[in-house]
Amino acid sequence: MTRVLWAEYRRGAGPVITGVTAVVSLLFLYDGGVDWPGPWMRFAMNFRAMLLVVGPVVVALAAWQAGRDRHHGVDELLTSTARAPWRRVAITWCSVTGAAWLGMLVTVAVNVAVIAPHGSYSGGGWPWTIAGTFVGIGVHTALGVALGSALPVRLLGPALGLGLVVVFEPMVMSLGGGTGQLVTLPYFPRLLGPPIQVWASTQLLQLAWFASLIVLLLAAVAVRRARRLVAPTAVTAVLGTVLALVPVAEVIGQDMRASELVCVPRVCVTRADADLLPLVTDAARRMLDRVADVPGAPVEALPSTRAGMSLPVSVPDDVRTWSGRVRHNDTELRRSMISELLYSPCARVDTYSLPAVVEGWWIGEISPKKASQRVVARLARLKQLPVAEQNAWVGRALSALRVCHPADLRSFR
């Protein structure tokens, strides 16, 4: 059997499927090579989202390989051989599925090598999501093999791939955060929000549903007697119905443990980003020391999701490149820590260049993008004041930016 599968892999679309799956999934996950793929659950969810791109390609190639015998005019000859139809279908499915899995394993290996050295948070049930991705690609290959075997259409593969893109991608993207609604499909949108948790019981049910779909699709073109489809059809229908009735709260939810704070003196991050502490602690403490004598200034550094109205310095959660190194130089890292503090509260109010002046005083230099003559002149006047008056002025400015009251802001013209 191994020799037969290897021959089917080499002589069919196997090498193409492996290469396309590996390259496309890596490009999808890394967005041009700038995004940190961890922690593990974020990688697992985005790996699942990759099926939106890779799935249609795999379906198209699987349909082509399944219909290859018909296109070559040897399908009638094969029906006269001793090999049962189910065996031919199974070999084709195993070949294309194994080819896709090889490409996916390349992607998993790359991400393990990138994430593992940093000791990233490993909660949330991420292995179940990875397993679901591998079985989900099997559903795609089964669909391609079934339709490619049943329909004598040369351009069936490209049509199937395009159809999946047109039908499912807009639907999945429109659901956004409502990922629980996708439990009967092998797709998830990208994980961009807070860390999430999936539960083993629901994931096992989903894996069983995917497996039943694979069996049903292959049996539909492999068995000669329709009554043999009754059992797989009934099992698939029952599993699909039960899965569709599972409450969204039991499918996917926020990982509360990942959102807990992990702290060193004056600096905290979430447990999901605990390995960021060595990267940001020194810069955050220097920022806090700079405003230690400013009335009402932040006294601790917290994740941006916990900043609230207390105006703490926020620790950005995107400070790393894909390799785990700090994305910004020291100045840019410190500037990113206070950007939300200075610019977000009054985004719709005319602040008269006040945030840029406070930022220049706090960081020690003005960003080239904000270095207007007005900002430079106001910062120069501020630095000429005695230190106590500078601290008082910055304290009043922070208070005005927090409240965003136009009258208070006009006083800083």
C-alpha cells in the first residue's frame, strides 16, 4: 500500500499540493514577514483561518487528480480490473490528503521553531484547533475527489475552487468575532481580538462530524449500491444536527486565564503575553520615572486592554517581529507605549497639537512626522520653564486630554 500511495503521490498532483500548501499557508500566517505568530492559540486559530485560502486550491487539485483517469480515457478500462472502486477512491484521497498534510507540517514546524523558544502561553486548547485544521483539509480533499470522480467536466477543479472562495470567504469574514457560528464548517476568521478558549468536548464532536463527512463523500462515489449510503448519511446527519445545536458559549469563548495579569514591580502584561515582560520592562519603567513628579500621571504600566480611565502607560502587544525580536527601536517602543494614552481619548477633538508637545517632552524628542513649527516652538517654551512648572503643566495637559473638554484644551493654545 505504501508503494502504491508513493507512486500516486509522485505521478499526480502531490508535489504541487505540498508546495502550494506550504508556501501559501506561510505567506498567509506571516503577512509579509512582520507579524509575531504566537502565542500558541493565536497561531492555531490563524492556522485554521488559512483553510480559507488553501482549501479551495486543494479542492481544485484533488478534483483534477480524481478525474484524471476519465480525462485520459482509461476509466472504463479500470472498471474491468479486480480493484474495487472504493480502493481507487481511497488511494486518490489518501494521496492528495497526505500531500496537503506534508505542506501543513512544514508550516507547523516553522512556527514551532519560532514560537517555542520564547515560552509562549500554551493554554486555550490550541492542539484541538490544529487537529481540526488537519481533518478539515481532509474534508476539502474528499469533496474534490468525490466531485472529480462523479462529474465529467475538465474545468471542474478551477470552478470548485472559485466557488468556495466566492461562497465561503465573504460569509466567514462577515461573521467576524462570531466564530461559534462556524462550528459546522472547517473555517475560522483570523484571531485579532483577545485570547480565546475552545473546549475539548465540542472539538471532539466537530472532528467526528468532519470524519463522517469524509466517509460520506467518498462512499457516495465508491459504493455501487445506494443502500450502503444509508448508515453514513444517518451518522453524518445526526452529528451535524447535534453540532449545530451546541450553544455558542460552549464552542468558543474568551480565555479568562490568558487575560490575567503577570507583573513585576510597576509593569504588568497579560498571562498570554508574559514572555513580553523582558522586552518591555526597562522601557516602561523609564517612561514612568520621567513622570514620577507629574500630578495625576501614570504610576504603573498595564496592557492597553486594562488601561481604562486610570491613564496607565500601556504595554503594546505587537512589539515583536515574527522572529521574536523587538519590532521598534527604543524610542519607537517608548512612543508606542503612550500613543493610546495621548491620542486616542481626544481623537475627534481639536487638541491644538497638545499630544505632540506632551509626547516630545515625555520621550525627549519629537517624532519627525509631528515636528511642525508650532509643536517645536511650544516644546521649546515648555522646556525653558522650571522643572516644577514643567511637571505641573504636563499634569494639567494629561488631565485635559483625559477629559477631552474643549474649554480645557483651548487653554493650552
